[in-house]
Amino acid sequence: MSNSVLFSPIGSTDPMSSSNYHDGSMLHICRVYKPKDVYLYYSDEMWKIEENDGRSEYCLKQLGEKLGHTFNVIKKKDDKSIPVNDYNLYFDTYLKYIKEIRSTMDKEDVLLVNIASGTPQMKAALLVLATIDEYRIKPILVSTPEKSVNEHRGKKDRYDYDVKTMWELNPDNNDGFINRCSETRCPNLIVLLKKNNLRRHIESYNYAATLDIAREIKEYLPSDGLTFLEAAFDRTQLDFPNVSAKCALIGEDILPVKSSNDISLFEYVLEMGIKLKHEKYADFIRAISPILTDLFCRVLDKQCGIKTDKYLKSVKKKSIWDLEKLKKDSTGKRIYSYFREEYDSKGGFRDGTIVAASNLKCILERELKEQRLIDVIERLREVEYCVRNMAAHEIVSIRKDNLESYVEMHGITFEKILDDIHALVVAAGIKIKSEDWKSYDLLNERLIYRLRLDIS
């Protein structure tokens, strides 16, 4: 069975108002919610008053007897060094106390906070904490019996307080008392905070996290913006049919490459760029091999007129070199001669060897006419051989500042590796414009606009 726990600052009208004898906010919340534990927070001045006559404890004891309920009262005294009008200090202090209180609560218990007592800074700090800690803290507001501002007595009069008589005269002790408690939140503040988080996640290309938050506040977002965000997430999953379907619904187009033969390769390379922006260097390196083999084959086709598919066969869904096919025409024989040159000293080239960047490289080095492309291919293959295999098979730390230690190439950087891959994409004949490499940045701008995150 769940219980409620109350955290309440103590104000000048607690536990009862000396002007109308009604419950103050703290006592009224206890009357309505019957919390198991009551944490009372006193400023230095309120502490002196409580020490003088024990008014809060007295009233809670009387209320408990009336309700047949025991209130476990825990008092907390303010640090004298905290000015009662310092919002930031109260925020930090209350956060610390609430963490302590939570550590004593069961999972099902409800934490109530009184946002009607204390200074404006105390009330504001608790309300913001409750709003940020959405659904885990229940802020309670208590209206005055007159539905107007409380009448506050002077400091001298605060000590002139006959608690026993006031308790007897308290109208809220009568049957049929009016419940003046209301559970309140700042939904606009919650939405504003979540919209700020949305924008940060979008700018970090984290569309999965963005989508989770957006669905929580979807009633505050344009429906076409949410659809657009779903399309962006599908794009990172390489789910292009869903991307196209959702973009068609809202009249958007976010895929620069449309060809079914080229779209996966191009978008895969863009995803590698996002890994780099997130500083996921090991993931970036591990992503090289799948793309490199495909790119090398495409460059051979586009730049050298050699279609490797003619000399391959598929075994268990793997593409392997077929020596019989290589020996059937002059191009195949030429490729086979390259293999013999490259591999005879290493035990010879075997029939059924899997097509890989390593054996495609030896063809490209001999067939390409442009030295710039040969340099790119050799650099990428060296990175794959030295770094990618290590990242894939060993537990290593790959950082921005230690890449050169894994490969004997001065000046090599992750950005240079990505630039080289971009160069091969162009050499492979995929039709793109230079600005297409920044299409995710453009997508982010459009998402921010569509979701109305560019205005407050």
C-alpha cells in the first residue's frame, strides 16, 4: 500500500492563520492527504518561533488524534547563511533534502510538496523542482479561505500566538470543511524544457531520443512536424520506403540520392559522418570494411570499365572469385595475372577467395590512371588493415589523438578518412552535389522549423 510524504516550508500563517484561525497551508495539506511523514523546513526566524511554543507539532498531534492518524514529524532547520530571498540557494538546498527524503520512501509512495508556504523564492524553487521532476513530485497549492492574499501580522505579533485557543476555534475542524488544496503544475514550463531538449537532440543528430520526447508532448507540436521527425529517424535506419511515404504526406523531400542502386551506399556514408560528429571513433572505423568493398567494385566499373560481377559466384550468400570465369576473357585473365603477381609469394591465389578490399586494391592499383585515386585507395586499405581489424577484434581505445599510433601514415585523421571515402563515392559515379554531404544539417534546420522550435 502506498503512502504520501509531505515536504513543507513553514510560513508566517502556519500552522494556523492568526487572522482567521483557519488551517495554514501545511496543516491543511496534512488534513486532506494524511501523509505518513511530514518534513517541516524552517527558516532561522520560523525556527525561533517554533522553539518558542512548538505550534506546528502541537497542531499535527491534535489533528492526528482527530483523524485517527499518526504524523511522523521531522524538522529541518535552515542554514543561517541562506538569505530567505535567494532562489538559487533554496533550489540547491531543497534538491538535496528531496533526494534524502526519497531515499527513505518506498517505490509506490507519493511525495507531496507545499508550494503555498514560505517566501516567494521557496515556493518558486519547489515548483520548478516539481515541474522538472515530472510525475514524481506532486506540488500542492492551498488557497486562502477568502480566496485572496493572506493577511500577515507584524514580527512582534507572530510570538503572540495562543495555539491551543486557535486550535479550538479553527473552522476547518468542523465537519464539511472546504478542501482548499489543488494539485498544480506548470505544463508550459515542462513543454518549454522538452522543446529545448528536442532542439539539442536534433542538433546532435539523435533522432531516436528526439522522437521519444516529441511523442510525450505531441499535442504541443504540429502533426506534420512529428511525421517529418519520424521520417528523419527512418532515414537513419536506412528504411527508405518509409522515409519516402512519410515525406510524401507532408510534401517534403530529404533524400538527395534517389537511385535504388546508390541510395543505400550514399546514406551509409552520411551515417559514418554522424558517427564522427558523435566522436564514436571505434564505430566509425568498424564501418569502413562494408563500404570499402562496395566502393572499390563501383570505382572499377566506373573508372576502369571492369564489372567484377562477371567473374564472381555466390556461395552461401557470399561473393567469391571464380577462376574459371576469370580465364574466359582477356580482362579476366589480366585480373588473374594481377592476383598471381600479388599472391604467389604469399601462397598463391585460391579459387573461391571472398571478394574484399584487399584483392580489389591490387586490381585498382594497376588499372587506374589517376594517381590521386590510387593514393586514396591505398590510404583507406591501410586504415582498414591496421586499424579496422584491430577495432573489430580487440578491446582498444581509439581516440582522435591516437589514430597515427595504429597506422604508419603521418597526418592521417578521421576527417581525412571520411574525405577519402567521399572522393571514392564521387569516383564511383554516384550523382551528388557538394552540398549533399551536408544534407543532415539541412534536415536539422527543416526539422527545427517544422516542429516550431525556432520560436519561443
